[in-house]
Amino acid sequence: MSKSQAMSVRPYRDITRRKSRQIRVGDVLVGGDAPITVQSMTNTLTTDVDATVAQVLAMEEAGADIVRISVPDEASSAALKDIIKQVNVPIVADIHFHYKRGIEAAEAGAACLRINPGNIGSAARVREVVSAAKDHGCSMRIGVNAGSLEKDLLEKYGEPCPEAMVESALNHARILEDNDFYEFKISVKASDAFLGVAAYQGLAEACDYPLHLGITEAGGLQAGTVLSSIGIGNLLWAGIGDTLRVSLSADPVEEVKVGYHILKSLGLRTRGVKVVSCPSCARQGFDVVKTVAAVEERLQHIRTPISLSIIGCVVNGPGEAKETDIGLTGGGSDNHKVYVGGVPDHNTSSEEMIDHIVKLVQDKADAIEAEKENS
Ligand code: SF4
């Protein structure tokens, strides 16, 4: 337990992270005491360089720390090189079976290869890929998926199960270890949260490699967000996980946003404005739902961690405002109370409210950033 955890004022909020070894994905650290990172994956054609770069930049804007790109053929390897030059985050090349793509991707500047060494053929091929990774400072991710487990493991265990997934991951890991390569992280994904979570729990016990979390093929935006929050959230809460990707059949930017929401909900990372708002009811002094939607939309560019409460009436408004940097509580006669630093500060009207709150939050973010620069 770290010193800060030992001295925690609110021990019920503490999460003790599993101790994992630390690796590098480009200039981003994964594992150890590095912040838990958020990843996503492009869904454009990799050979469409402009579209892929635009998508990576949109993900960066939303806060992605690492982005993965599929490299299914030689033309994609060539495009990868152009893409990497135009983006800022480290790129993981998704390889699967073609060992040559792995070598090309490492040469193209990929920071990490998503590749299962057991799937790429002979020991000589594995050696070639590992040597390319070493030469170019590339790490790797072993990605076990319940839907594509090796035949011998399916025969041994009868069906995809946590033990089979852990064994598969450790088999792949051993191949890299035998090549004196330890710069890798592992994922054991399943679309079934019970299976995925149990596999990650088993793997967390069995090794100290950093773990990349995900519930694969989780579904559309709403259902996939719920399923991922349960699966990934459960693991993170138990201290397991060093990086994550939320898989949604939706715009990848949404995956990044959901990933952050999961981390923010568990107090594992902070980024941007955290809005605390009530569901609203007949007591509301203003339209809470519309106000929250408008404020969230207008404040989504802010990266500075700030908390904001938007509460419809005095039943819960003053209490929530006490715990947030800026608070708004609906009052009667179109007279709503604004709280700054937890204390009542001044009033605002329904008409001015949204512009006013947006400005207060923006000013606060600017002040925090200016202070950071001066310190
Ligand atoms: S805080 Fe007030 S307006 Fe919001 S749900 Fe509760 S009682 Fe209703």
C-alpha cells in the first residue's frame, strides 16, 4: 500500500493497484504506477491516410493516450508510416497472423505491435519479429480472445473458459520470454463479462505483466457502455488493469469518452469537467436536462479537471455544491444560486445561466492552467 493510501481520509474510496511491471508504448508508460491509459482503434481504411489521420487526431482531442490501427496488408504498412508522421499519440499496429506486417510496422515507427507470437508460425519468424521490435523500440501486446482460442486448448477445456484463456496468454508470453523479450502487455478479452473478468483475474494472479483491459464486441453505444463499465469497472475497482479500450459499435471517439468516464467514476484519472447533476423533477427551478446537455457540449474541449454541480433545487443543490468547484442550484422566481468553491456566491437567471456557468468554468480552467505554468 502506498503512503497516500495509508493516510487516506476516505478509505472506502481507495483502490490498491496490482503491482505490474512497467513497459513503454512510445513515450507513454504502461504498468507500474503509471496512470491507467485510454486507448481506442481507428475504423477507417488504413490505406486512406487522410481519413485515418483525421480520426486519430479526433481521438487525441477526446483524450486518447494510445491509438491502434489495423495493418492487414503491405499497402497498410506503407500508409502506417505516413500516418505516424502526422499524429502525436503512440500507434499500436494490429497485426494478427502476418509476421511480415509486424516487421514492416516496426520499421514504419509503430510504438507497439498487437501480435500473438503463437499465431505467426515458425520460431524463426517469431525471432525476426522480436528482433525488429527490439531494433525499433517497439513493445507488444499479446491479445487473447475467447472467440479465437487455440484448438488444442478448446479440446483440453471443452469450451472457452478463464483457465483456457490464461493458459493461452501464458503460452504466447513464454514464446516472447524465450526470445528474451519482456516489453509486452496482455489482454484476455471476451464478449461475456463474466468470462472476461474471470480470465483477467486469473492472469493477474499468474503473472506481473501489465494488463490491457477490454470487453470485446460489447455492442452499441449504450449497451456496450454499460457492459464495459461493469466488466472493466469491476477489474479496475479490484486494482487490476493498466490500460483499457472500450469496444463499441460506435464512433471510436465515443470509446475514448466512455473509457475516461469509467476511470473518472473510480477516481483513477481526472480529465475535463466532471458534472454532477440531478435527474430533475417537478421541484426543478430550471430545465436541468437541457442545461446539462448544453453545458456538457460547450465544455467538452476543457482538459483541466474541474467539478461542476447542476442541481434543480435546494433539496440536494447546496450539499452537492459544497463538494464541487462550481455549483448551480435552481431557486424560485427565476433566481438561481451560483456556488464558487463550495460556498454561495451570487445569483443568476434562467436566461443568463448557461453562458454564465460556461464562462465561470472556462475562467477557472484558465486560472488553474496559468497557475500551473507559473509554478
Ligand atoms: S435535486 Fe431537486 S429538482 Fe433535482 S431531482 Fe432532487 S428534488 Fe428534483
